[in-house]
Amino acid sequence: MSIYIKDILESIEGDAPKSLAESWDNVGLLVGDKERQVKRVLVGLDPTTSLLAEAIELGADTVITHHPVIFHPLSAIDTSTPVGIIIEQALLHKISLIASHTNLDSAASGVSQALAIALGLEKCCPLLPSSEGIEGTGLGCLAEFSTPLLWEDFCDLLLERLSVLSVQVAGSVPKRVARVALCGGSGSGFAEKAYRAGADVYITAEIKHDVARWAEECSFCLVDAGHYATEQFAVSLMANSLRRAAGLSGWNIEVFETVTEKNPFVTVSTDFFR
């Protein structure tokens, strides 16, 4: 059975409708032709030159990423820039580029829910419900541990599951963690919402300085675990969703998750240079 880009887009629409995307976002097919056949798909978090090189080596004809390669309007395509190189190489090798960004963030089984599941949390519900009227959709999530964890055990779990050496913490540390608010990626603006929802801890990334100071004043615990670390589970989320669709529809396609992508940040400490 021949599968086309339009079929892939329809599958994504079923899980993460475009209507859920923020008005400023750019999602869907960004480079390519809806009528082009699909045989091999590579899924990653970020549209980078290294991810595209991996796709070329793999022989993939489609790349799906969480973040869009074309985020801001382009007045020109400068092929000496990273974005220009990606677009040029994609066109040269006939690789379609698709993004599922804030629509996936707000999906009923979206990025924050995937983060919650990775941490062993249960009873997930949106932190900021969507205005689209689709049940269970919205940004971030509130969830609970079946058994509250001591702060030290919570930290051990967080570092292990996110595969990071450290996180940044602002505000007052709770003795036990039962209710957790999460927002994969940049969620500094939802800190007060998490506080008012009764969360013991709010896990997100790119927390602003003034928000960290606010957390101190409110004795609320904020955990900045990094953008990549909190969104990395989007890759398997998108890949598994596409595999399920292929299995149900009898599609003869191969879906791969990136093996080259990694956190762009490294932790530098006094031991780093020893």
C-alpha cells in the first residue's frame, strides 16, 4: 500500500490537531509535496543539519521534528545559514520536512504528558486547558505520584529519568513531593498557574529571573530542568504514534527515532576540567 505525505499529515492531525497550535507557531508540512510517497521516516526534536545528515545516511524521505525549521517568515533563503542549508539539502535529496510543535504540546497525549509518564506520575490533566473544546487538551499538565516521594528521592528520580547531571531549583524545597505540575519546554509563564493549582513542584525550562524571585517570595518550588531534557520524550511520542497508525492502516513504512541528537548543553563544574 503506497503512503503519501498527506496520509502522514492526516495521522498527525488525528493526534495533534493544527487548531491546537498557538497563533504564532508554524506547524505541518514546511518543505515538500503532500503527494510525495513516503517509505522511511526519521523523527527528531530539532531540525538541524546533523539530523538531516542522519536522514540522508538513513535513506529517509521524510523528517518529522517537534520544532519547526521555518519558525519566522523568511524573506530570502540564504544557503550559507543553518536554516538555508537544511532547506537546500532537503530539496536536493527530496526529503519532506514536517513539524508538530505547540499542537503536540496541547494534545491530549502530548509532550508534558509524556514527561509525566516518564517520571511515573499518574492522573494527568492539563495545567492550562485549551479553548478549542477538545477534552483533555491544553498546555502543561498536573499529575500525582501514587505514593509521595521524599525530596531527595524525587531529585534522584528526576535526574535519572531525564538523563541529566543537574537541574536548577528556585524557591522553597518541599519535604515531600506528591502533586507535580509540568510543562515540557519553555514554561516560565505558567509558574503562577502551577502554584495556584496546588502543585508541590513545577518542572519546566527557561525559567525567567523575575519568576525565580517570585517563587522565593511565595515559598514555591520551581525546577528548571532544561528545554531538551523536558521535551526529549516528544521523539518517541511522535514515532510511536506514527507506528500505531501504520499498524492499524497496514502502511508499509519504516519509522526511526534519531540516534545522533543530544542535549546542546553540557554541565561544566569544577570537575569538568580535571
